[in-house]
Amino acid sequence: MPAILGSLKVINISSGGVLSIGDVGLISPKTTAKTYAGSGSFNTGDFPQTYNVISSTNTNDNDVLDENIIAAI
């Protein structure tokens, strides 16, 4: 089904990122990363406002592999 878009604002696309507009059969990133951040760290928009009194981030990770990338050609 076709996508109808209004305005689109792309700030940044990293070297392993994927930007897709419209119909997509398969989206396959080529890299993965694990990022730890506290409350309100990844807010987006032109004028974000956050009010966090106490923020704690749990970084315990017991599994060995999180995302296994399988290249699809």
C-alpha cells in the first residue's frame, strides 16, 4: 500500500542505519550496538522538555548474544 507523507525531517543516519520511505519487503541493518542511557536521554523533537528527579540505569546483561545479524542478499 502506498505511503502518503507530509513533511519529513531526517537529522542523521549513521553508517549502519537504514532509512526507508514507502513499501519495504525487508529491512536489514548491517551493524548492531547496545546503548545504555538514563531517563529522558533519547527524546527527539525541536524543543524537548524533561523533568527527571531521579534516574537510574540498569546495565546488567546476562545473555551472551543479543542480536545475531544474518546477511540477506
